[in-house]
Amino acid sequence: MNALSLLKRTSSCRAQKYIHTSSRFNSTTYGFIGLGQMGSRMANNLITKTKSAGSLVYVFDKYEASLAEAVRNGGVASKSPSEMLPHCDYIITMLRSDDQVLEVYDELLSARSPKSDAVFIDSSTVNFTTSRELATRMPAGVSFVDAPVSGGIGAAAAGILTFMCGGDESTVNRVKPMLSTMGKNVFHCGDANGSGQIAKICNNLILAISMCAVSEGMNLGVQLGMDAQKLADIIN
């Protein structure tokens, strides 16, 4: 190999190394807080489907076994929600109650400064007023989207959840590719924060009423002498 060819090859290798490093440096960084039955499966899909782009997913849960499992799947453990804050472009919370959500956001918004232009996404099912309160507490340049889900554990594992999003439409469009790693449908429910939570509670109400109607119909049929299995087959 002559000197000119060697120089070209060396320059090419250096360029490829720079491109790889630059791509890694500029890749999106995510945070996921809450690794319960739903959150662990959602986080696993996010980790798996963004890994090829060089993205990092920081994870946190107080339950050490859940945190360890997420790390085995490729997540980066955080000692606390606030520890991941300065690193993340997007932080998703998936928690059990309004109190837990408020506690986590109290820590996130008081401990350190988030990245400029960061987006917080809360996929917990909480009161829509909680979502609106959190939106008013966001620092300048930071956005908030409430994005509760439907579909259950099976859909979370399969990555086919439905997200119901409340918040500025441009922000929802920005987070849609990320949410699509965990779900099949992403709906913008309105520009007002809390719109996603309102859609979720309405959806739950309709499902609950439907379940009551099925139960009453089955009970009536059995009382009138219908075979329960045959009636269930017909209804299904």
C-alpha cells in the first residue's frame, strides 16, 4: 500500500470515528421513572427500540428488583429521579397515584435544573387537575404532556398501548415518535393540559358501564334458563 492510499484510509477511519462519536453525543437521552407492572414493560420497549440510535435510557424505581431488571435490559440506573434530570431530553413518569406523581415532580423541579427544551411526560392515571398543576410548575423552556394509557399489561409488553395526550399540539407531535416505541396509537386530546386524563377517565367510565351491562345480561339469561357458556359465546 503506497503512502497516499494509507493516508486516505487513515483519514477515512478518523472521519468514521468522529461521525460515530458525534452521533452518539447528539443522540436523544430519555428518563423513565416508575418500573411497576406497566412501567417496566414500557421502559423495556423504549430501551430496546432506541438502542440502535445510540440513545440512553436512565431508569429509576424504589423497588431494587425492578430497577435491576431494567438495567439488565440495557437501562442506566439512577439513584434518584433528580440524578437523571440534567441528562435527559425526555422524562416519562408511570406511577400509581396523584401523591406519588406530586412527590416525584417536587423532587424533579426543586433539586436541579432540567435540560433546556426538555419535555416531561406523565403516563400515570391521575386527576386532570394534577396534570394542570404540574404544567403550571414547569420552568421556562420546559414542556409538559399528560399521556395516560389504555391497553393493560399485555399491550404494554407488546408495545401496542394507546396514549391519550394533553398539551400543546407541537409538543405532542414532538414526543409522538418516542411514545410510538411503546404504543400503537397516540392521540392528541386537546391543547389544554389534563385533556389526556379526561379522555382516560371517560374511557374507563364507558368500559365500567359496559362490564356492568354484560354482567346484568348474563345474570338475566342464566336466571331465565339459558346456558351460561352458550350465552357468553353469543355475546363474544
